Amino acid sequence: MISDTSSVPSAIQSKEETEFDDDDDEQQQQQQLYQSAVEALLSPLHQASSKEAIQNSAQRRVKTVHDMRYYWNKILRGNDHQQQQQQEEEQYKYTVKLIHITGTKGKGSTACMAESILRHHGYKTGLFTSPHLITVRERIRWNGKPIHPWIFGRVYWKLRKALELDGLKDDLDSEDRPPALPGYFRMLTLMGLYTFLYELNDRSIDVLILEVGMGGRYDATNFLDPNCFVNVAHGVTLLDLDHTRILGDTLEKIAWEKGGIFAVDKANTTVVSKRPNDDDDDDDKNTEQNDSASHPNAKSPKVIAQEDAKKTIRSTEKILSSDRKTFYILDSNTKGVLDMMASCARIEGHGGGLEPVDATGKRLKEALKGNLLGLAGEHQYGNATLAVTLCRAVTGNEDISVDSSLTKQGLVHACWPARCQTYQPSNDARFLYLLDGAHTPQSMTATVEWFRNKLTMMYSNPETRPNSMPILVFNTSHERNPLDLLQILIEQLTFLPPEEERNNSTAIVTFPRVYFAASDSSRPSPVPKATAQELLQEQGMELQPHLVVSSQGEDKEGNDNKSRCHAWQDTLATVYQHLVASRNVGYPDGTTSAEVVIHTQMTSAEVIQDIRKQYQNNTSGETTTTTTCEAQPIPVLVTGSLYLVGSFLDALKWEEESSPPK
């Protein structure tokens, strides 16, 4: 027992609906219930805060399916869903359909567009995504809107009570039993599924869309078997190198992780595709040789397991031969990825097949006839095509096609914050914020293309172009290599001045002012932070003391310690300076890379305040001498991290409308 019922807010102490004296009292109690849930989620009860706790959590990743089923069964029993619990062995089906999406780049956008398509065709939807930008409720959306605080708070405490109940017997050994309360992402996943399948009841949801958090095979969204739902469609967007220290350092290894969502039997660890380049290959060979030497006619354990797996696959394929699943993937993925995914579809998917989807979206572009997608960026046409394919597959509705007016309305009106999002505050028209949470090389390349097109339009007219060059705000997780992202920003967003002003040896970098801002929140990570020196050495570069950025300003200890970067934002800024210097890039005012205005250790709100302060006298048209036309706003690119973009949107007071309370 973690806590007694005194820790549970009175609003859910009993099973009857809480009665409120008046509307003000009702709203106050709803908000208190929600806030108590958020505070609990952010506490050590669900957050691994110590180094040991983070490592233990990371080591338990491969037991995610086992753990999530344990929690789920306990939640159902604790909330008196006995009928569903008893029917589990009889392949109980929820009366909803499921779309499950994995990938590296664009899985959230694809999920968003699929939800919008379905809603425009009249389906009631539930959408679970991650991470959130401002409020955690964004992860759980009902008909496109974040669930109401009252629903969120009520569901959290229902699940919490069930998970803390004593006396629910199980056959698990102490080593197999997971922690009493699930971690942050696991708890939110359980809350999302419970909300859609029970709290809102089956009649409120027709189609559930789940976006994988990380990977897929061991992701918290991947524990319910497909036969629990009326129908299931699986989709895979473009794969890229991300979370490589966890998922693997090649695209094929990452594909094996993500292909795990194809599994028909999630808990089966026998019928599994071989992970590419496994480190234990040599050990397996040695074991087999030793076994053969001792017992010439004996089969090694590995051979026996493989034969058993093949028998299971053949028997399962025979049963499912008339109903083989098709799994959909963007054809822009590499051959190695497609081959690995095909193997997962055949083995984990029990004879399933892989169907490539056109990543160019050529047919969709033609059908739109010049209308733009709600989500900006050329790459989104492939994601949109995949979304249409998944919606049609899961519903069996042939009216869902690229030629359907309802489908096109869903795509045109789709809105997904922090993905090529443009936002201009109503209280300060001097700035135009261009926000995208790109955090992989491929996604950053797409973001840069979108941003460059925006700059071309804004700066092409000398009479109305902004009075200053663009501003960059950047951050990225220390789990990723920032050099890849920063190189793309520097290399693809530099330009040469007109020929008569050109210095043959110097290009002009786009950003004379750069902020490396810390996000307001981030998830715990077992990965240690690399230093600037370590990152630069990977690229064969040496740390130059005069290019080191320190949040402490001048070095108080002397030059001997100046090369040490203690903060991650300092590290990012130092790497940026070295990359700029290595390309012999200059700035419009003639300053060198070491003199460019760079800030670190600022929050998003502080960055916004500083930008406004620096440009408070730079009113529209002030520096324009050729015309009295009003100049366009100064563009501010915010990128590198969804957490950073969310912090910025929060500081800018951007918000979404919530769903009804029920």
C-alpha cells in the first residue's frame, strides 16, 4: 500500500457522481482535482528522479508489455470491470477500431491528419500522442480537443486507487512484479486507454489512434493484442537515426524496434524476428559448437527455439490465411528498413504483408488542386497519403479516398501545433514566430526548407522586408548529437550578399542573434551529457578556447578553466560557434563568429522578454529609407525540441480549447 485513501481527493472517494453546491464550487473542485493529478504525475511517485531509479527504469524497458498488462488487469479489477476481465481469454473485443502509428519523423503529424479525416467523415475519435507542448491533457484528445481537466483528474485518481489496492492476488514473483505505480509515460498511456475505452464509454469513440512514444516493440502503447479491437491498421512513417543509444545505432536496428507493433501476440517472446547485428551472435555460435562437440546428434537451444518459432508461424498462418494483415509504410524508407519491416510483418504479424505508400503524395497533390494541407511542409504530403490509407483500411469505408471532398476538408483543416507552425501574438505584431520541434537530421532538413521559403517571401521585397535579420532559438536533448542539427541550420541557412558586396572568402550567416534556451520541462534520461570537447572530437575538431561560450560571462578562474562548459546550453552554443568558424561564415554587420550575440541559460519567457527589449525601438518602417510602407515582422525560428517549442507557446500565452467535461 503506497498511501491510504486520505491521499485521494474527496471528489472520487465514492463511486457516485460528486454533487456540487454551485457552478463556482464545481469548477474549483474540478481544477483542484486536475492540479492534484498533475502534481502527482510530476512527483517521484511516477518520475524516476535519482540516477539509480533512472537506470532501473531503463533496464525494465524490455518488460514493458508484461508490466503494462499487469497494471491494466489491476486497473480493470479495481474499477469493477470484471466482465471484461473474465472474457479476456475469449478474445473480448472493444467496440472500437484502432490505428497504431510508429516511425521517427511525422508519426504525430500522420496521427493528427488521420484523426481529422475520420472526424470530417463523421467518426468519433480518440487520439493519444506525445509529448505535450503546454498542458499534459494535449496527449489525450477527444474529437480533436484535449480532454477536459475534470476528465483527466477523475481518471488519474480512479487508476491510482485501483493500483494501490491491496489483496489483489497474482502469481508473479517479486522480481517479475513491476513497481507499484507505473512511470510517467506508462501512467499517461494507461490513462488515455482507460479514458477512451471505459470513462467515455464505447459509444463515445469509434476509432482510437495511438502514436508510439519511442520505438514500438517495448513501447507502452503496444500491450493490447489486435484481437481486442474490431479492426486494427498499423502505419510506419519515415525512419531516421534518433534515440540511437536506446533503439540502436543503425536504421535496421531501429526498424526492428518499431516493427514490434505488428505483433499479433504481444506477450510472445518466441515468435520474434532476429534483431540485426546482434552482439550475441558469436556467443551463440560458440554455444552451438560446444553442444555439437559434446552431443553430436543434439540440437542447440537456439536451433530448437527457431524450429519451434517456425512451427508456430506455420500453424498461425494456416489459421489466419484468409485474414492476413497488411501493414503500411512510407516507401521513402531505405531498403534495409523495408526488408526488416517485411520480416516483422511476416513473423510477428503471423504472415502479414508490407504495403509501401507513396511518400511523394503525388496523387494527393493532384486531387487537392492547389489547396494546401493544414500542416505545412512538402514532406507532409506523404504523411497525409499514409493517413488516408490507414483511415480507409481501419474503417473499410471506400468513401475515404484522396478524391473525397470530406477527406480533403479533413486534410486542409488539420492542425498540429509545433509542426511548421506560424504564430504572431496579437499583443506584439513586431515578431512572427516560426516553430517546429524538429529533432532529427531529416526533420530538421524539412524544417529548414519550410523556413527558407518563408524567408524568401518575407525578404524578397525591399520595401516591406523586415527591419532585422531572423533570430534563432534552439535547444535539443542531450541524448541526440546536436552537431547534425546545427550543421544543417548553418549550412542550409547561409547566403552570399550581392556580387558587388561579396567578399570572396566569406558567406553570410542568417542569424546574427542566437538563443540557446532551456526548456521548461524534459523527461528523465539515463544518458550522460557529452561535453563540447567530446562532441567536437567526434567530428575531428579541436576545442578553441576563444570560441567557448560560458553562461557565467567572463572567466573568473583564468584561461585554464575557460574551456570547460558546465551547462548543456553552453555546450550547444560552443559547438555552434565552432561550426560557424569552421565554415568561415561571417555576419551582415561584419562581426566574427565569436562576436555574434549568443545567450544561454534563459528560459523561454526570458528569451521573449529579451527579444522585445532589444527591438523595442525597432518599430515598423523605422530603418526603411526607400518607402513608408509598413515592414513585415521579424521572423523568430524556434526549433530543435518539442519541449522547447511547447515552452515558447506557453510563454506566448497560446492555448487550445478543451473537450466537454463529458
